[in-house]
Amino acid sequence: MIYMAVSDLGLKELSKLNELEIFTTIISGAAHDIDHPGTNNVFEIKCKSKLALLYNDQSVLENHHAASFFFLVDNTSNNCDIMQFLSPEESTQVRKAVIENILGTDMTKHGQIMKDLQEITSMSPEEQSWDDKNKALLLKAVVHAVDISNPTREFKVAEFWSKKIVAEFFYQGDRERVLGLDITMMCDRHTSNFASGQIGFINFMIMPYFSLMAKILPKWGYAPDTCAKNLDIYKGLVEQYEEDKKNGNPEL
């Protein structure tokens, strides 16, 4: 989907992307969750994990993903250096942008990214600029959008992957219960209704974000439309998943 965002949705033309910037954006999307442990930052910090200690509780997993990618690239024995043909200046530019884009996928940055985008989209069309000083912001916003884009897909696909994600949440909650820790929001299989959770996520996070992105990239207008359709379907499934919740969501 990151390639589609760059090539088919008008981002390349809007921001006048050069080949290096296209390469950087695609790589950011591909690398943004590398070596994910299946938990979230809250869990890592609560457990005082090695990753949390290493990154001082700051965007723990996102820092880990970025570092893991560059460790992989630096592993010459596996011939993984996809930047070996870049000049030192280009390599530095790519590294800086990839790190910035991956750190931008931390959900705690979601609100600030939206605020920054809204400030620009509130300007007149003549004042808006996405091909100069705001280019880095837009590319970070696109990588973040792709990271959370699952609800913008047709329902069959969206539901399949949402269940995978929620099963991961519940697994974390199970571990927290065993460890005697407070269970992270949305991670308790005994109190979470899958359909209701998706409704809240779409209403408060996805729909506003993609509606804003569609103002910048009109070809992304299908995303909020698809979200609305998925929202209606999930509303009809709340009672069904309420029964699953009572049973501890055994399928998740």
C-alpha cells in the first residue's frame, strides 16, 4: 500500500518527489515494524524490558524497528546493504528520513501529526506547500497512514487482519494478568468487545485521519468511504461479539 500511496494517489506529483525520496518512503513502510515482539510500548515500559531500558522508555518499539533495519542493512555478510550505491550524503539523507518516518508511527505521535497537517490544510490553496518545507511532514504522515490503514480495506480483509491484531492485544493482556500487572486498555479479553473496539478505533482515529489525508490526496477519498461501510457492518456485529466477550473471546 505504501507503493500505491506514492505512485497512484498523486503523492509523487504533489510533493515533486525524486527517486531517492520515493525509495526512502517505500523503505520506511517496509521496515517500520521489523522484529516486532507482539507487545506494545506500554507493556515494554511496565515490564522494564531491555528494549525499554535501552531506549529510555521513548518510542521503544519504533526505535527498535529503525535500529533493527539499519543493523540488517549493515550486515555485509548477508549482502543486505541496499544503500551501498548511494553517496555518503544520500545515505545520510535516507537514514535521517527513515528514522523520522518510523518514529512517526508511534501512536502517541498521531495527534501531533494531525495537528500539523490541519494547520497547513486550513490555509488557502495558494499558501499550502507540500513540495518544500512540509514535504518531510507529509511523507511521515503517509507512512503513518499506511501503518494504520487496515480499516480502509474491504471488510473481509479488514476484519481478518483486525482479528490478528486484537489476538495479539489479548495475548499481551493474558501475560499482564499472569504477571500481576494492570491490563492495558483494549487488551483484556474478558472486557473487550471486538466489534465495539473496531467501531471506536474507526470513529475516533481512522475516519478523522483519512478524511484529512483525503483533503491532501483526493485519490485517497475511497478510504473514509470504505471505513464508513465497515463501520456499518461492525455495528451489526456488536451483539454477536458481546457473547464472545462473555466467554473470554476464545477465538481470539
